[in-house]
Amino acid sequence: MNRYKRESKHNDFLKVLGHFKGSIFLAVLFGFLFSAIISYFSPDVFQSETTIKIYKEHEKSSRDFMSLALGLDSNNIDHEIDMLKSRLIISKALENLNLGIRYYEEKNLKKLELYKDAPFVVTPKFIASQQHGAEFTVKPISTDRFRLILEPGIIETIKYNIKHYLDGESRDNKLVSYDAVHSFGEPVVTPWFNITIQKIHQLDSEKYSFSILPNEKMHKFIAKRLQVSTLSKKSIVVRLRFNDSVALRAQEIVNTIANSYLQETLHVKTQSANKTLYFLDRQLEAINKTLQSSAENLQKYKVSNVVINVGEKAQLTAEKLSALESERSEVNMQLSILENILSYMKTHDDISGIDLGSNRKISESIDDLVVKIQEVTTYRNSLLVDYTELHPDVLKESEKLLSLASTLQQKIRSTIDRIKKRRSTLNWMIKQHKSTMSSFPQQERELSQLTRNFLVNEKIYSFLLQKRAETAIVASSTVSETRVIDSALLPEKPMKPNRLLIIALGVILGFISGVVYAFIRMILDDTLKNVKEIEKRTKIPVYGSIPLLDSDKKIDPFLESLRVVRTNLDFIQAESSSKLVTITSSIPSEGKTTISVELSKVIAQGSKKVLLIDLDMRRSTVHKRLNLKNEIGMSTLLSGRNTIDEVIQKSAYDSLDVIPAGPIPPNPSELIMLKEFKFSIDNLLHKYDYVVLDSPPVNVVTDGMILMNMSDMNLFVFKANFSKKDSIEELNVFVEKYNLKNVGIILNSVPLTKRLKYGYEYGYYHAKSKK
């Protein structure tokens, strides 16, 4: 049973597809054409990519503890990803690219961007902001001349009209429109733009175009198409991808952004060394003057005084005192640096400029904090390019800076206290050595003092020279540990669109749309389709299913179905040997007249005398189908102007006579109700085997009711895919209400399936062979 239901549903599905195959085919065809058009006009998109290894100093293990103690990620690669996508890096990349002027060519209904393959170059000297991004059209006229056109776009025109209507904008501020002929190389000067178009090679197409936008405004163009991501969650290798309709431009943009990022990281590193060199140069300049003065004083003293060699003890004391004073000078320098940093932090909000330079040995932890502050500040500044200070990411970085600054102040204060204690110890030791020196003779003390000053200054000068040399080496040899692993290559094939896939999806969607449309039509369709639907709704017998006659090739099944109806009529028991048959329908256009005429022909072919009477006097068409005159007929018979013999006309078919409707009377229903009508029908039944009445539709006029009560057989004609299913229910009520007898149904215009066609043709040829 379940198998039978599944097969039944499957057959119903196939029937629906077969019935709406034309609609489904059109939907598939539309889907194919629409997707083919989309595929053709969709521009090719090329993707170019490069990979960069990110290196940050805070990745060193010696600094991991400090970063973790502050709650910071020591390998926060997300900061560098945001840096790569920031306006800062993109702006630096745009300095080395020329993207603002874009060239196009119209070819085969498509608009193709030429980039560096354009046959001409546009050099703008001035362009008003109103024309930024506007499309200029270039039409070659000859080898040396061209036509330049600038027309406002539809959207621009609409905006202008709306703005003028709302704001009452002055008419002086009009939309710019330009159309003139120029020579290549000739400056085109207008109040709105000043450009020069230079020809590179022959212009082969009929139409070119270009647009001009300041290069610095191409940031959105890059940011929208740039993709930056890591190869994996814990990877320090970043992949840059850029999608563009021009393969060469995609390659150049990716490589330029990568190089700009590398240069920026290198600039940050060398900036510290440059600041240190500047500090050391100033210190060297000052100490050099002091050293020269000490040397001159020592030389003058030796010239003007006869000095006895200082004893071994005095010499050792002088050297020790010189070393202590040199160490005290270095301590004072460190103390001065830390106090200046602390003072700077109290008076400045932005402390990213703090730099220990060559004095990083003061405190490793302070150096770590300074580096971390610089990194967080740089990242925060990159965020401020795109966001405000109230953005959550900016607020998060600001909180980090406050925490780092507080920690740095504490570290500096504790270091200052430690250095001050060291300085106090050095001062006491120097005081003791000076006391020892005071016990030496006056001349020895003076010489020792001058020698000591000279040695101290010389050591300080040598120390500064050494530090400067070290810093200069660092500055000159600084390279970025961040490096490009794989440079971007020129894409050979576009990554999209996949044109075959687009067309396949279009065909599939078209088919699905067609099927959905078919089933929606089936669900919403409340018309009769076949005999089964009639049998489900009524007990009135179906006398025939007449196939749709839309070509001469289907005439045989059509005639065979009418013979089936004729055979069914032969079994009807009538009060007399003749039979009165009324054929009607519920509404017009269901084919009752066609059935009446063709059924009368078929009955007449069976050696029966048949009379066909057209009683649809309001819309008579029987005479037209049989090529008869309609000057006289039932209307003139019942009105007494003609006799029965006068109104009966011979048809072109043997045994078939016809009484046309005649001229349209003012009162058809009253004429049928006359006694003369029934008397005439009774007389005709004595002359003919069948009298067929073509009655008006019962739901339109009441004429049919009168005829049905007289008839031996009443046939209701319904049209497949036209008559409503509710009309069967109305027929049930109608038959029961008026107690009609011998009622039958004929379903007309049924689509001819292969199975039905085989059945009709078999019956037709079988009957023909028996004859």
C-alpha cells in the first residue's frame, strides 16, 4: 500500500512537471540567459599575496616576565595586523603608487580598466573637488585630435535637483558639463579642471574614459580590498592579500604595503639611536671644552713651576681619586637622566618620546618598560587614525599606558634612591682621599689636583667617545628583523568569477523556480483537470472525456471520444423511440456548442436521423460552424413568422438537419415557455431519431431549466483547466434541487497524454476494422 502511494505521488509529480514543462523550460532558459549575462559582465578579480615574518623585541625571553606581570601579551600579533591595515601604512604606500587616475576602455559592451596599458596619460595640474571621481570620456577623432566629454551622472543630477529644491541653492552653482575637441599634448584649461592628455600609442577603440581622484584619497580603495591574517593562531607569519580587477595593480599594492611596513618598523628602531647620538654629541662638545681647559691649566703649571716627582703614595691617591670622581660623574649623569625622565612624565601626557639611549644599563626593567610604552603608544596612535578616543580599543590601550606609566615611575624612583645612596658613598670616599691629598706639600697638591682634573675629564671624554662610536655603529647597521618571506607574484588567472559555476547555478535556480512556480500554480489552481477529480466530487456519471483538439493530428482521438458518448446515449431508455438530448454548461466558453455540433455529426454517421436545434438565441454560433444562414430559425418559428419545414435546413452531412437560432429576439425565455415550443419538439421527435438542443449556460440564463425538464438526457459540459472545481458542487445542488433525471457530464478539452492517445487510437482503428 505504501509503495502504491509512493508511486502515485511520484506519478503526480511527473504529471505536474509535464503539464508545466513549457513554464519550467522558460524559467530554465531565463536562468541560463540571466546567469550568462551576469557571468559575461562580471569583471575578473585577481588576487595577489605576500607573507611577512613579524619580529618584535619584546619576544625575548628576558622580557617575557615583565610583560606577563603587566598582563600584556608578549606576542600580540593582532597589533601588527592592525598596523598593516592602518591609514599610516596605507598612506606611506600611496606615496609610492599612482592610483588616483584610472583609465577605462569600452569593448564588446564591457568596461575594462587599463591601468598602465592605457594608450594615453593624463597629467592634472588642477581639478576642483566637485570633479573628484567624475568620469571623463575621450573619443579619438584623428591621430592627433580627440573629443573630451564631461557630463553629470544621473545620481549627481538627482542629488543636485534635490539639494536645489530643499536648500534653494543658487543657480550659479550649476552642474558641470563639457564637450570640446582638443589636440594631444594641449593643456585643457577650464574653471573646473586643468589637465593635459599625452598620447602614448595609437588609440584603437572608439571610446575611452578616465577619472581623477587625489592619490591620498585612495585609502578606502585599498582598505576595502586588503586582507591581513596569520597563517595560524600562534604563527608570527602574516599573509597580505589584495583583490583587484587589474593583476599588475594587485601585485604592486601588496608589495608596496609590505615594504612600507618594513620601512616604518626600521624607522622606529633607528629613531632611538639617532636621539642618543644627538645627546652624546652635545655632551662631547661640552666635555671637550672642559678637557682642553684642564690640559692648558696643567701645562701652564708645569711650565711656571719646578715640580718634584710626586711620591708613589700621592700618585696612587691621585689615580684613585680620579677614578672615584669619574664614577661619580657617571652616576650624576644617570641620576640626571632619571630625574629628567621623571620630570618629563609629570608634565607630559605622551611619554613615548622617553629614551635611555646608551644608558640602558641603568636598569634592565626600566628599559623594558620604556620599550613597551613606545610600542603601545605607536599602536594606540595607529588606532586613532581610524577611531576616536572613546572607541573601546583605544580606551583599552589608554588604560595599558596608564598602568605602564605608573609602574615606570615607581621603578625610576626606586632606582633614583639607589643611585643617590651610591653617590653619597662616592662623595665620602672622595672626601677621604682629598683629606689624604691635603697632607701632601702644596706644590704636589696643586699638581695632583690639576692632573686629577685632566684625567677625570679625559676619562669622561673617552667614555662618551666610546658610547658614540657604539651608537653610531648600531644606527648604521640597524636592520629590521621583520622581513618579507614571499614577495607577491603577478596573478596569471583570475580567482573569480567562476563563470561555469554561475551559469550552472543560474540553470539550477531557473529549474527550481520553474518547479516551484508549477507547484504553486497547481496548489492555487482550482480548475478541473481530469475525470478522477469529477468522480471524487459527484455521483453523476461521466459520459465522455473529450481530448483537446488543437491540431488535425488529434482529430482521430477526438472523434473516437465522441463515439464513446454516442454509445452511452444509445443505452438511455426513452419514453419514445426518439431521444431528446439537451447539452448545456455552467458558464460560457466551456465548449458546449462544439460538443453539440460534433456529437450531432457523429450520431448522424451512425445511420441516425439527427436534428440539431440552436436554442442559445442570445449568442448563436451553430450556423457559423455548419456554414448555414441565420435569417430564420427558432426565434421566427416560435414568434409565428415561419413554419417548422421552413426553418429546418439541410447540412453538408447526411442525416443531419439544423434549426438555427434565427434573429435575436427580445424575449428568448418567454418564447421557449410557449406551448408552441413543446408542440414543435414533440412533432420533431416523430421525424428524427435524435433531437439535440444546444442550450444556453444554466448559470447565465434560465432557458436551460425549461429544456432540461423536457429532455431524455441532459449533458453538462465542463472544460479541463478552465471550469472551477466548485462548479461540480453547484451541479450537485442544482440536480437535487430541480430533481433532474438522466444527467451526465462531459469533460471537454482534456490534454492528450500518450496513454489516452493510445487508447483512443486503438478504439478508433478497431472500430474501423470491424466496418
